[in-house]
Amino acid sequence: MNEHILVITDDENSELVRVLLKQKIIPITRQSLQSAIQLMRHIDFSAVVIDKIHHNVDTLEFILNARDFSINTPIFIPEKFFLNNEWRKIKKLKQVHVYDNINSIIRK
């Protein structure tokens, strides 16, 4: 059975999406955190990956909302999205991983 991973990206043909497809992982893409949350309420994903989105979004708020109904789903967030204070809070949350390249997502 193929894994389904939610990829939040403004580029449905991003390098990450292409790599996941090559690994026989089915990426389901959404362009906003709000639409991702709506989808997560109905589908149990193997993982959620934030790829390319606007940098002015509240990543911590997204994680907390996602945890309301999907406590064990791993969430991967690019290292470049964090300010120091936010990183300290987020790295303490269960099943939240910060990545610096695509290969670190595939390994986990």
C-alpha cells in the first residue's frame, strides 16, 4: 500500500513532490495551511510536510491546530521558516521534525 503524505506547497511540481513520487509515496498538495487543516480533519496522512509557502504564516499555530485532531502524524517543517524563539517552542512538540533538505524527510 502506498503512503499518502500531505505536502503544503505553492508549487505542485516542486522538487519535493517529484522526489516523493519517485519513492512511490503519493503527495497530496495544498497551497495554504488553512486548506491543509480542513483536509487533515477528514484524511489520516502518514506525514505532513510544509514545503514552499509564504514566510509570514504562523507555523506554530498550524501545528497546534493540526494536533487537535491528528496527534501522532509527523509534521516536517523547513529549518528556514523559524526564528529562534519559535524553534525552541516547536522542537519540544511531539512528532515535529525540522528538515534542511529533502533527503532528511525520506530517511524518517
